[in-house]
Amino acid sequence: MGVRQFVAKNYLDIKQVAPATPFIVRECLGAQPNVMVRYDFGVEKRVYLNELTAEEVDAAVGELVMDADSVNAAIPNQ
């Protein structure tokens, strides 16, 4: 329920601020809710959102966004 609330509240704002950022929502009975991000050079992180409130989902997504600079900087230049 928290993920649904997060999407309903934030989807339009996220797309307005970052229209080129893929934001895909898929519903599937019995699937674990999760958020996955792909940083530079294909580095991916996934966080499972089971039983989280909308506020906790927001914090988890925010943490992934904040990690972007440090994750991308850790990738050596080739």
C-alpha cells in the first residue's frame, strides 16, 4: 500500500522534474514491491519495499538518488 501511495503522490512531480528518467510501474499479484536504479556503466541497486509506508518508500528512493554521485565516482575511468 505504501508503494501505491508513493507512486500516486509523486509520479507526476518526478516526471516533471526529470522527464527523461525512466519510471516504470508494473503491478503483479504476489510480486515483491521494489525499486531498482541503474547508475553509470550499468551498476544497479535494488531495494525491496515490502510493508513500507509511503514515507519510508520516499526515504528509500531518496537514498538511492543521493547515492548516485558516490557510486558513479567510484567507477574508475576507462
